Amino acid sequence: MPNVAKLQQRLLQHQTQLLERKRFPYMPCGAPYVQHAHDKLLNFTSNDYLSLSQHPKIIQATMEAVQKFGLGALGSAIAQGYTDAHQQLEQKLCHWLNYPRALVLTSGYLAVLATLTALIDQDDFVAVDKQSHASVFDAIQLTQATWQRYADDDMTRLESLLQRRTQGARFIITSGIFSMQGHLARLQQLCALAEQYDAILIVDDVHSTGILGPKGEGSVAELGLSPQQVPVVIGSLSKGLGTVGAYVAGNDLLIETVLQFARPYMFSTTLPGALACASLAAIELAERAQAERVHLQQLSTYFMQRTAELNLPVLPSMSPIKAVLFSDIKTMQAAAHALRAQHILVSPIRPPTVARHSPRIRITLTQAHQFTDIDRLLTELKNHV
């Protein structure tokens, strides 16, 4: 039995420090709005960047696939869960991303755990960007490899870390777009260092999928980099594509290693076949969504221009993710509550997701937003920062 008093004390301390998280039931009611109770809220918390989650073609493809595959996946991909829909999706991902091989998993968290624990050995060294997702740090610790953090704006430290490690394989891990800051990683510089020090670069690209690149392929394509320069990329089906799941892409050797040795892949029920069909339809739409990506970029530029005019403390970002900084958690939460009272929904971000000294409101833009929505948000927000 757990120590009940200890658990109660832990929860009380969590609440006292204003770190308690709460859930509320929301229903989509036409992007960019959601419904809560009787309130219709302008939503700035969604990562459905291309607004594909409610697209009629994806819904229709899913309904037709449910008739064929049913609802469940019936087992892991190693057992009977792998279907022709999964195979077609992985082939489609290879063609779309221009990578030799791809593997589909049920979530981004699982994809990170599977990839890193399969590829990284305890004798290896990992240099990881300090702003990486929590799943990356969890996975690295499971590998038992030696690891050190570096900052995206400190390539000198990263090079020093790579220079000092002379035994085992070297890995560099970064996000494509950083989920709590919104800026794009310095991938060209990382590629140069990876080549110089014979390191394997792994890019967690979940927030770039669908929104960067000529056809939405992600940050690697956006910056004109090759699969040889970025040997492993992890992407999401759940964000820009609006469906469910994730993928890892790379060369045949690396992906076969993940398939054969990744325990999170082997021992998890795979993605239902109907959802694999949904993602196939979503990729076809995302490939042709140039107008939506242009609109999203225009919204991002407009947001940064307006916040600069209003002198709001916003981190530099040309992605749909925007971070408004606050001096303390209490002020940040008060601002989020004030916006909610005006029927505007934003994400208050607190430790341990971000450092204690930099609580923030995270704002995510989608192609369903209009410039007037940004004006409405900033009119309210400027009074509470």
C-alpha cells in the first residue's frame, strides 16, 4: 500500500504551489471554436494546425474503413494488428517524406520511447537540447546512456560536448519546432556538427508535420535537408494531420532496428486500421494544403507584428506556436482566467513543463483563425500582462 499521508502531502504541496492541473470537457463546434457547458470559446489551444480533424473527407474515409476493419486493432503490429492499411500508410509516409522506411506507432510519446531505446545503447553519448519534450528525457534515461543538455543558441557548448566523447556512438537530439517556445531549431548547424563528429541527428518533428515544407513534410524539407543529413525523424499524425498516431522515418537499417528491438512497439496494441486509413486521407489533403500553410504563416507574422506594437513579452517565433511570458505563476493564471471570462481559451503553462522563472501562456494558431481573432485575443491580453 502507498503511504497515504505522503501522497496527500504531495498533492497539497502541488496545489499550494499553483501547479495543479484540471480537466474540462470541451466539444468542437466549428473551428476555431469549442463548446464548454453553455459557453462558446474562441480556441487558441488546439494543435490541429490545418483544421483537418473535422474534415469531411477524412471523416468519410474513417467511416468506410470502420466497416472494413472494425474499431479495435486486435493486437500489436508484430502479432495480427498490422494490416494492409498500415502498410499503405507507411509506404505513403516514405513517398511523402522522401525517406526510405517508416514505422507507424500509436502516439508521439510512444514513438520517441521506441526510437531512442532501440537505437541508443548504454555505452553511447547523447547531447539533447534542453527544450526537448519530456518524452525525450524519459527515453534517454531508460537507455542508461551518458547524456548532457545543450541550448539551441549555444553551438559552442554542443561542439565541446561532442569533442569530449571519444567512445561509443554519438547522438544529437532536438525538436524541429520547440513546443513551448515556437521557434525552429538550427538544423543546418546541427547537421554540420553531426557530420563533423560522426553523430546521429534525431529530430522530434511532431509540431512541424503538415505545416512546414513545400508539401507539409516538416522542418527537414523546409530547410532543404536530406535524409542523409537527418537520419531519423519522428513526426505526428495527431497534430497537423488531425488524426491519431505518430511515425518514425529513417533508413532501412535504423527503422528495422526499431522494429526488432523497441519494446514500446513490440508490446503495445497497434493503431486501429481505420485510423491508419484516416491518416492516409489526411496526408493527401496536407500535401495540397499550400493555401492553408500560407494563411497560417500570414497569421503568425501578423501576431508577431501586433505583439511588438503592443510591447508584449512574446518569444521569437514564426511557427503557429506563440509563448507570452509572465513574471510569476499567479499573474499568468489570472490572465488565463480573465481571457476565459471573455470566452477566449488559452493554455497556461507552468512547471515542470517550463522553468519556474518563466511561466507562460501558450497560444497556438490554426488555419481556421482569422486576423480579427488575433485582434480580439490581443485586445484582452494586453490588459493582463
